[in-house]
Amino acid sequence: MKIVFVLPDMSGGGSERVVAMLANEYVGRGYSVAILLFAGNQVVYPLDERIEIVITGKASGGNPFIQIDRLLRMRRFYRQNKGCYIFSFCVNGSFFSVLAAAGIRHRLLVSERNDPSRRFAGWRMRDWSYRRADKIVFQTEDMKKCFPKAIQKKAVVIPNPVSDDMLPPFAGERKKRIVSVGRLQPQKNHKLLLDAFAAFSKLHDDYELHIFGIGELEAALKEQAAELQIADRVVFRGFSNDVQHEIWDSAMFVLSSDYEGISNSMIEALAIGVPVISTDCPVGGSRAYIEDGVSGILTPVGDAAALSAAMLKIADDPAFARMLSANGVKIKDKYGLKQIADRFLEEAGIV
């Protein structure tokens, strides 16, 4: 019996982070674990050496020959591991696994990781493969409601875990640093964040904004920062696989996304006591973890003024900031890695 996680690659991101956490947890319990990468070979998160890494292809760019070769390699692996439990953490991985494992004894658990209400070119392919899964995991109830009843019937809601090795809350005077973590792509709406920080800076020009992440919008965002005359206070930090140490003593964490599954970087910020501001974005991931005004601040999607006002509230009210910090860390008790790992095993039918 083997647990096989399926992803394009492990080059960084929320889904990859969760897979790394679960894979390390399961192999530590004595399970045989593999991570099947079908569109790359990068692995940026630390993995136990006992975890098998299987490379079945590269990014296809729609090339049918690459896709067929990928399917054949995946099928060969599934044949060699009959009876495996496939945990797919992406839409394409679910589709390719359904095809590659056809007629081969296995169980397929699909984990939806983003906002499924947004129609995209492959949504029919997604629904077709989800109907053929044994179990579907959604991160929130709102995600589950986006699908037809036939899919909802075999669905379960399991939130993201909090790692067991989180730092304790920072106890000293926090640096005047605002942090954000996420790929530099339209979904994350860093443009909104820069607009909000520019307004905030008019009253607090001694703060810096540190943005962690890489992506195609980096040049455009740097240009925007220059136009807003805040380039000297905005630092693009690139990718980090140890975010919690990087942000531990920061004044606040900001998530500006237009939509999101559940942001792992937001969870980590809460868990180590960094005061958190997040857009109340669909499909309810931030709302599931944050009680507005108690453990964090939720602001309307796309509202730069509200985002700036939330930054000012934390900067100007130290007692309020300390309260957010103290309440945010409580998520560690509710969403511990062991509890979430157990849930995945139960729903897959392993225990």
C-alpha cells in the first residue's frame, strides 16, 4: 500500500507546501509515500529522504506528444503500484490520473485547492475527473457548493493544516515592516497592496513593505511602486522556503487576493502571532480562519482604502495589534497537522 501525491512540480506554492507537510508526516508514521511530478522536476520544500520522487514528464504547453508520453509513464508507475492511494492536489493531476490508472486497482482522492467558481478552459475536464474520484476534499463549504450534487455527495471539507514546528509568537518590539507572501500573479492583486501601502505611507513613511514571491508581474509591480513614489520602501524578496523566520518579527501580514482557496502563508502568519489583514475573498478561506476584528482583519475585495485603513488601525493601536496576535495563534490548536493528516487518511479509507 502506497500513498501517491500528484502535482505538476514542487517549485513553491500553497498546494506544494501542504503536500510536503502531509508527505513528511505520513512517511514518519511508517507509510510508503511517493510524490509524482508530471510537469517538472523542481522540489524546493524539505522532504524526508524516504519519500520517493517520481518524474513522469515536463510542462507540455499543450503538446499532445508530451502529454501522451506523460500518460504512459504515469500508467507504468500505477501498474507497478497497484492498490495505491492517489492523492491529487491539482486539476490536471486528477484528469491525467483518471486516464493513466484506468482499469488498475487504486483509490483516488482529489483535493481542490482554489476558487472553483471561476470558470476556466478545463472546467469540464475537471468535473469529469472529479466524478470518477472516490473522494473529493474541499477547503471550505463555499467551495463545495460550487459543484453539482453528484460531486457534492462524495465531498468532504478539510481545512489546511498548521505545521507542528511553528515559531512561538515574537515577544519584543516588532519591526516597522509589512509583509505579504504569494506568487506575483493577477490573482494575488499586489497592485491593490501597493496602492494601499502608498496611502498608508503618507502617515507612516517609516514602514517598509516586503513582498515574498516570484512571478510574471514583478517588473510591472516594481514600475508601479516607482510611479507611486514608494520604490525606496518596497522590497521584493523573491521566493523563500522558510517564510516564518522571515516574517516573525513583522508588524503585520497582508493578503490582498481577489480569490483564494486557503493561503498557507496567511495561516503561518496567524500561527506565529503576526497580526493579519486579508481580503474577504471567495471562497471563504480567510473567513474560515479569521474572526474579523478579533483574530485578524477582513477587508472587501479590491478596496484599497479599506486595506489602508486596516494597516493604520494596527500601526496606530498597539493594544489592538497585540490582541490580534494573541487570538491568531489559537488556530494551532484547531488545525494541527496530525489532526488534518488523520482526516485525509480517514476519507481515503486508509484507516
